[in-house]
Amino acid sequence: MRPRRMLLLLLWLPLQLNAEPLRLYTWEGYFSDTLLQRWAKANPAVQEIHFDSSDVRDATLARGDADLDLVVINEVSATRLGQDGLLTRLDPRRLPHLAELDPRWRHSCGDYAVPYVWGTLGLLYRSDRLAKAPDSWQPLLQPEPALRGRIAMLEDHDDLLVAPLITLGGAINSDDPELLRRSFALLKAQASAVLTYQYVVSALHNPAYSDRIDLALGYSGDQHLLNAATPGQPWRFTTPREGSLLWVDCVAILSNSAHQAAAERFIDFLNEPRNAVLAPMELHLATPNAGAMRLLPAELRQDPSLFPPSEVLARSQIFSEGPPDTFQTRQRIGSALVGRHEPE
């Protein structure tokens, strides 16, 4: 029987090695090398394709012809695109490791996606260049002269509006036309001080911007990617005292993927605690996986830049789907800001 078993193994290995990779559409630096290497030992390799704007991601998916299998996405976009038939409705019975998710997060991605990591929107800043650590949206929206031309924002229309809406006393989901108009006015007034609307993690790889950014709008965990590319590791992250966005990034399967079964296995693989723990340990991204939390060292569980304290979470808001006309208004605001800035 031993020669027969060896023959079967030899026949099986080329199938695995030559299998088409799973194509994963994701933010840069979102999946650890250890995780992907573990997966590839007995499965098709994962090929990452990066986006640096959720608006670009959603537009790519909405065309319906993307050659992709999996995508990192938020609940609002996942539900909208899922209802349009572009994402696969997931069956929890086929994903046994969903039971490892903390009940707080278990249903935060809807019917078409599964929670992967979470965090807050806030300020990334160079501690070696700013005399005082920012703790408010004020230095970003109304920067001092020393910060003019040294600020990176985001192209994403919803995230771009979080700071002005909160500063004006509104909710991040507001559909009040006057509040959106005033928020746009704040961002227009700030625009002359902005170096780029490119996502700061991408901008840091651009020679035109790499050493010219001191303050940026970004996400918890980004500081570790920025420090990996900056001598002295000066980057820090803070969530402003006025409140912010609490985000959850999810993983979904495209409905036109030719590798549905493998994509489904990958999502379940992500939720095995030994794999889920790699997000906080290697990438400094908070996990919603309760099983993984039990495996984390105490110093990581108690790190406020990774797992914000309850008072920060209490001040944070979650996006929800708004009326179509509000969605279009927000898109126009983002496009106007980026469009006006590009010629400069």
C-alpha cells in the first residue's frame, strides 16, 4: 500500500501547487505573512491586490466584472453590493469557526460578510516633529501655519466627513443638507493646507510625499505600517476626544468567483483562534475573535492603541446606510475636494 499512497500524494501535490490562487482585494498590510503561509501549505495560494480607497474598491466591485474571489469590505458596502447580487450570501452552518467571534461583533457585517478586524478613525502624527501630541480634530481641520502642506487626508467620502461632522456637533450618518454644506465648507477651507488626499500608507511610498507628511487622517494600526517605513519609528495614533468612527472590516466572497468553496474555507480559516490572533500580534489590528483574545499576551490586550478603552468606544459612532441622495451628496463632496486638489 505504501507505493500506492506515495503515488496518490505525488498526484495531489501538483494539483495544489498549480491551482489558481485566490485573489484577495484588500488594504495594504492587512494579512500576515505567517497566516498566508499557513494557508498555502494545503490550499491554493492567496494573491493580494491592494486598494487605497473604499470608494475605488466599491466602484471596482460595482462593475461586476472584477477577476477577484475575496474582498475586505465594510458592512454598509457589503450589504448594498450583496443585495445587488455581487457578493455571496454566507451560510453560517458552513463556517463553524464563526462561533469563536465575540457576540459584540458577530452580526456587525450583515449576511454577506464576516468580521475580520476593527478599530477607530483618528490622527496619525510624527511625534518627532509635532511639539504637542494632538488630541482633537482641530489641528487637522484648522492647522497651524507649520502644518500647512504637511497633512494627508483620505479620498473616501464618508471617512473624510467624520471630522467636520463631529466638530460641528453632528452625527457621522447625518443627512442634514445644511450640516453637510457646513462640513464641506470646513474641508474646503482646510484644503490649501493639505499635501495629498492619498491614503497615508500609500503616500509614504511616494517619493513626492514620503518625508513631507507630519499629520494624517487614518486608521488605528496604520502607525505600525508607517513606522516600518520610517527611520526612528516616530509615528503615533490617537483617537480625538470629540469622538470618531468605530469601523469593522469584514471579508466577503464575490458571487462570480470561480473558487467559492476555497474562498469559504479561507474565511473559516481566518476565524480559527490560532490564526485570528496573528492580526493583533503581527499587524497590530484588533481582532473580534474571542478565542484569539484568550491567546493574546496581557500587554497586547491592555494596549489602548490596539483595544481602545471603553470611554473612547462610547464616543465612537458606526456608519449605517443612508438615503441614496445623501450618498450621492457625500460622493460629490469627496470628488470636489480631490478634483480641486489634483491640478495643484
